Amino acid sequence: LAFSIHFALLLALIIVFSTSCKAVTLEVGSVEVGYNDSSKSSATEDTSTSINGSTDGHAPSVISTLPIVTWKWHHIETPYLVALWILTCWLCKLVCELNHNVTSVIPESGLLIILGFILGGIIWGADKAQTFKLIPTNFFYYLLPQIILDASYCMPNKLFFSNLGAILIHAIIGTCWNAATVGTALWACYEGGAMGTLNIGPLQFLLFGALISAVDPVAVIAVFEEVHVNEVLYILVFGESLLNDGVTVVLYNVFDAFVSLGGLKINAAEIVKGIVSFFVVAFGGSFLGVVFAILISMLTRVTKNVQVIEAGFIVVLGYLSYLTAEMLSLSAILSITFCGVCCQKYINANMDEKSVTTLRYTLKVMANGSETMIFVFLGVSAIDKNIWVWNTGFILLTIFFVVVFRFIGVFFLNWVLNQSRLIPIDITDQFVMAYGGLRGAVAYGLAALLDEKKIPEKNLMLGTTLIVVYFTVILQGITMKPLVQWLKVKKATHSDLTLNGKMNNRAFEHILTAMEDICGRMGDNWWTRHWSYFEDKYVCRLLMKSDARKHKDPIFGAFHKLNLEDATKYVIEGERKGSLAFIRNYDSASVDFKKKLALEYADFITADVSEYDFGIDNVPVTSVMKNPIPSVSLDIHEQDRKSMPDDLSAHHLLDQHLYKSRRNNCPTYSRSHYNTSENPDEMQEIFQRTMRSRLESFKSAKMGVNPAKKLSKYPKKDSAHKPNGKPADPHRTHPYGDEDFGFSADSASSSEIADHFHGRSTNTPGAGVDNPAFIPEMDISPPMRNPPWQTETGNKTAVAPSQRAQGRLPWMPTNLRHLAPLRMSTHSTDAFVMADASLDEEAPEKKPGTHHTRL
Amino acid sequence: MGSTNSTLLKIPNVEVLMQETGFSPAHIIRLHDRFKALDKEGRGHLCPHDFGAIKELAMNPIGDRIIGAFFSPGKETVDFHTFVKILAHFRPVDKDRPKEPNSPEPINSRSNKLKFAFQLYDQDKDGKISRDELLQVLRAMLGMQVTDEQLESIADRTIQEADLDRDDTISFEEFRKSLEKINIDHKMSIRFLR
């Protein structure tokens, strides 16, 4: 039955195809019609010739009677053919996909090419000439851009940028190496007489070498997506193929210009110009792409009101970036690549989730569609007697050199890269990388672009390119899967991220960072660190919507929305289970909430906190409870998550709020950049907390002093375990005893600190970074934060006696954020500056007073 | 490399140390220099406040725990050998080094790396991460904007994910299982210790 279905489909395909084919053979004759998405150039050519050759169709201008219906083939001919061809190609893909036992052996791309052979054969049989073929213009302007845009937009960004060095080295140096060696080796063989007499000069050989060295992303994606190799290998091959296209096109243009100039006119200046133009074109294209990415991101900030076409903007602007680069003779492929890679993060944050999905699917449809057509037409184009000029020596040697030099290049570059990689690329991965150098439509397109006047042997080159393409796509494609299995290449492990995994990943990063600090060595790389700082500070501000930028709002919004949606589901689930989880959880949550209110309230009236009765009854709830989303609902959601299809929100929460490790975003130690290089809020927050906990453990151990009741201002995690009405006391009972590192505040070191402090305190940098996140309540209920003077003075009066009592310890928790860093600053001035950066506006008045107490 | 040798000779039992940790002489020397730089008073061992003087560590949300990991319980000091051995946890695994069947498990093995991470959570050393211990770490690592309720629900869920025997704690075995899919060799290795 299945077979008959397939057979029927194949029949349908052939019928549809032969309709289109016959229509053309009837009407157009032997005019070369390029397959065309929406082309204009060949459309006009097409129509003009077909009008000449038409016998019927167009109604004559003079009519004798009113026709009821007329045959208007010529009106719709071009779009009709285009649509029919698209349908044909897609049916081909459908036929391929239906035969799983075949696609498991032969990759889809290979099958499509083979189907293309068949279709081409039918056309040839009907026409005795190849009416359709892949015309470079159409390929480069209408088929390629969406594939590249899709690939770059869906690129795993982090992976891409963390391997960017390796990718660039392979793409630039590897491609140049391939182009140069294949070209020269072929030329040497030609000189040695291996391919008879050909009218090809050394420059032409180099040009050919350049075009044949393009590793094709389309072919690579098609093959590698079916193989599921590990992600590093995938990104290396894929990223390389993507960037290498750009490089190849640039190389091609340079050599093309050299060929036009002729060998005699090439002197050192021209070569230098060629090298310069290589870099200008490549980097200019990339830069243009980044500019367009910025444009797109900024545009998506304001497209909220036209959500319907939001996704369209990205497609159009991406296409424009391609065309603009082409117009400026920069590298169009690199332009659209970088456009997609750079803007993805921001537009995903800016646009509505629906638009993101729409965009993703639109791009996928377009990319897969044109990919299919490209492969089919690669097959169709081959069935053409005119392009085949056979030269066994040339063809075989080309294949041989392409493969051999690819291997040499990849292995050498990987060897170089492995010298400094943490995780070396192992030998099997290298082998697969080299083997995955599939050539594809870009090479064919470039070969078809060759000018026959300048290169008399164009057809030989075109034919050879086609054979190389078939060889790599079909043969290497078929053998890739068994090879990967046989070599036991590490496969991609598809792991669903768990909270554990996420938490521990971050913990590992922190650990590594700490170890790097302890070893006193620079961490991984300077660029990521500074970029992430720059991004946080400026780029996000420019490119992201303000509400997308603020971390908590979307989360809470999402929580809220999800909670509403889940509420019904949750109740049903809870009832079905009959569990008490709901009730228990509700209780605990509401208790926490009440306690929190009390704490917030305590914060509000810090001045006479000691006398205040924490009884929840006294709290004017309405005035305190400003949080529109009661925290209880979060628990409902948490509880329900198990039954939810995705537990995104907790992951999201973790993602957003886990402190970033410097390993991840800023893993380098640099003296001059230290105080500005981190996300200041976060760093401050961590720093304060560290110092506070150290101080607590120190004091409780050494002094036996109760850390001031002001601690209630910063309810910590263990406040959750406190009895309800007394948030401050328990700190006395379990004050981080386990982390007591015995900060032996021997008088020597503390006086040293004091001196240091005194000396340094005058040159406080003005960069006062207010850090509201430090005090959790401030985030939740903004009204709480407003009397800072009140809080400060309150602190001061309350703190002062205890300072005097202790004689020499001014480090009360609230003061700590001004004073604590001093302890750290004995060996470094930077830490001091850092710490000072956290001072609030009112800090300067406060500081002198503290000094005097201190000294 | 006369200076190299002389530095090496100054370290007692350097051969044993290299054997145990797998570090090359260059690493040992580099770490020794660092050790001396940290040990300002030249006592030959490090105290917690020596680590506290590394200012970046104060920026690390779990920095104190990491410092604590250098000190075995009850001890206030760490000597060079222990220092190097702790750092040896983070040496990338080398595949080409021949594996002697009867040699002890190297310090940088997967399970040792995991053990190191585990003990950062397990502060009371009972071999289990309790909910409170997890909460402490989470509180330290998560931003202050996360409310306690959210924190607790995250902790609950985290335990739920890993807890196989339903005792509401995470044992080392469970910890290891929950991280089975993560490539610890990659995540817990430092490049320059290679």
C-alpha cells in the first residue's frame, strides 16, 4: 500500500512536471529560460520570444464577437511556470521524504539531485535541449539569501561566538589555502602534461581553485542535520561553511579581476590591492551586516503596533542587507550572515513571542523551499550536452586535489588550534570536519558566472564543478553517516535542561572563576568579558525595549499570565491527586508573605525599629502591599509545573537571576578595567553579601556580639526560617557558623587597613552607582525605598553606640557596604575604588563621621 | 633552566606531588609562585584571610564556600601540597596519558570533580544536600530580586528532580546522576592547568 502511495505521488509529480515542461516546449521553443522565483530579466526575455513564436494565445486585437472565455497563457506564463516549478520541486522533496528506507542511506540532498537528473532527462527528451537551468543571478538573488538568513538567524549564538576564532581561522585561512593549493597544483599538473592541451593560464587555474573551494552551507546543513554530530563539531563545520562562502566569493572576485587585467599587468601594487580589497570586502560586508542588525533591532523596538507584519520586517531588511552589500560590492553573504547572527538576540527579546515563531517558521519554509529547488536544479542543469566538455585528467585531478588539500588544511589548522584549546578537537572530529567539506550550489553558481570571453574553458570548469558537487554531495553524503558511526564520533547529546543542571552549571562557572582567581591567572578571554559589559551597558539600552531589558518585569508578567492560565489546570490536578500539597503550600506561602510584609514594614520605620511590635496585625497592609502580583501565585505555578508541558518559567527565573560568573561573561582580570568591567549592580550585590556574611561569622565567633538588629533591613534566606514576629533575633543563634574563617582582625592588620582607608578616602571616584537591588524590598515595593535619608540617619544613630561599645569595629552590617571593602583593600587599590563606587549620594556626608569613629 | 630546577628543589616532596596531581614542573613552579605571593607573611601556609585578600573572590557569590573547600575541617591553614591538590581537581583530563590499571584514581577524575562541587553544597558533611543547604547556595547565587517564595519553590523542585529515594535530600549518588548528561570534564577544567 505504502508503495502504491509513493508511486502515485511520483506519477503526480511527473504529471505536474510534464505539464510545465510541455507548456514550455509548446510555447517557448528552445529559448533558455532560467528558473526563476520572481525574476524580471528573464521574464521579459521569455515573454518577448514567446510572443514571437506564438500561434494562439493572445487574442487578436480585432474581435468579431464577444468571447466567453479566452486562452490567456501568455499573461500568466512566467509566474505560472515559476509556481509549477516550485510545486514540482517540493513534490520531489515529498517523494524523497516518503521513502524512509532510501533517505536513511542516501541523504535527501543527494536524492533531490538524482530526481533532478530524471526531470532534466524528461526535459531533454521533450526539448532536445536544456530549457531550464540554474541561472546564477536567480540563485544568488532569490534562492540563496533566505537560506543564509535562516541559517544565521537560527545559529546557536553562544556556541558560534565561543568558537568564532576557530571558525574564522578555518574559513579564512583554510579557504585561501584550498584556493591557492588546488589552483597551483592543477596548474602544475597541467604544465606537467597531465591534461593535454587546454587554454587555461595560471590565473585561470587560481580562479577555478577559488570557486571550487567554497564549502557549501546548503549541502553541509542538509547532510549534517541528518547525522547529529556533537555540537562543537557541527558549529565548526557549519560556521565555517557559512563564512567560507563569503570568503570564496571575495577571492573569486579578486582573481576574476586579475584574470581580466591579464597576467602582464599584474604587479606588486595590484597584488597588494587585491589583498586589501579582500579584507575590505570581507570585513566591510560583515560590518554592513552588523549595521543592518542594529537597524533591525531598533526597528523591532517600535513595531509592536503592527505585529502582523513584524516578522516581515526582518525578512525584508535582511534581504536588503544582502542587496546593499551586493550594491556596494561588499560580501553579501557575510553581510546577511552577520545581520542574522547579531540581531537574533535582540529581536527575539523585542518581538512578541508569536512574531518570533512566525519569523522562525517563515524563514524555515523559505530556506527549505529554496534549498530543495537548488538541489533539484543542480540535477536538472547537468542534463545538458552543451556544458559537457570532458577532460579526464582535469576532472579527476580536481576531485583528488580538492579532497586531499581539504584534509591537509583541516588537519594542519586544527593542530594549530589544538595547541591552545581547552577541549582539543579530536582526530575523529577533524576527520569528519575534513570529510564534511561538501561543495555545492555556490561553487556551481560561481562557475556559471564565469565569463566565456575571458575564460575559454568555462564549460570544462562548469562541468568539473558539477562533478565535484555530485561527488561530494552524493558520495560523501552517503558515506558520511556510516563513517560517523564507524569512527564513533561523539553524537549530539540531547539533554533536557533540568534545574539541577542549570544551577550546577552556574555553580561550576563560579568555582572555575574562583579557581582562576586563586591561581592568579587570566581567565579565558578578554573580549567576551568586555563585550558583555559593553552590551549590558549600551547595546541593550539601544537595541532592546525597556521592558524587555528589565529583568523582572517580563518574568513576573509571564508568571502572572501563566498562573492565570494554569489556575484551572492546577485545581483540577490537585483535586484529582487529592494531595494536601496545595493547602500546605498555600499556608506556608501566605505565612512567608505575611512575614515579608512585616519585614518591609520594619524597613519602612527603621528609626524606632527596636520598639516596634512586629505583630502582623498592626501593619497597614494596603499601604504596604503594592506588589500587583501576589507571591502566592508563584507558588501555585511552581507546584503545578510538574504537570505543565514545559517548565520554562523556573528555568527562566534561574537564567535571569543566577549571578553571572565572570567565567561566562567577563573572565579576565585586568587591572585597568577592573572597576568598570563588571555589571556593577550585580558585582556590588555579591560583594556586599560576601562581606556581610564574613563579618557576621567573624563577629559572632570572635566577639560574641549580636549583629545589630538593623539586619532586619536585609532579610536573608534564613529569615525564612525565623519565627514570625522576630526577624532580627535568629541571626544571633545561627549566624553562618559554618563559614567561620576566623578573620583574625589582629590589630596590626586592622590598623593597616585604617591607614589605608584614611589615605585613600579622599579620592573617591564620582561614579556613585546606586544599587537598589541590594535591598530586596526595594524592588518589590518601590514606595519603600524613598526615604533614604531616613534610613541612613536611623542607621547611624542606631549603629553608633555599638561601635563605641566595641571600641574598634565600625563594621555594622549597614555600614558595611562602605567599610567592608577596606579589609579587602590592603593589597589592592582597585578593590577600594570598586567598593567606593557603591556609595550612595548621601555617602560623602556620612563617611567622615565614620572615619573619626574608626580612628 | 637552572632556576627552574632550583625552585623545584626548594619544594619538599615535589616528585610525589607531581605524581599525585599530574602537574608538570612548570605548573608546580607557577603555582608555587602564586602560593608564595598569596602567603604574604611567609609562613609557608595559607590562612583563610590570605584567600580573602584576593579581591575577585569577594565578587564571587560562593567564594566563601570555595575558600572553605581548601581547609579540611578543623584546620585553619593549608600548605602547598594541599593547595596544589585542590587545584589539581581542575586539571583537564588528558586522554593520551597512558592509564596504569592499578594506579589510584586521579584527582581530576570526573567523580572527584563532582565531589568537590558536592562538598560546596554539603556544608555539614553528612553526605547529603539538605533543602536548607541548597537554599543557602541558591540564595547566594540568585539575585536579590528573587523572592524567598520563589527561591524555596526552586529549591523544592531542584530536590524533586534529583531526589530518587524520596528522602528530600540529595545524596552524592543522586547528585552524580542528576548531572550525568553534563560534560564535567569540560565544565570543571581550567585551560591553563593543562
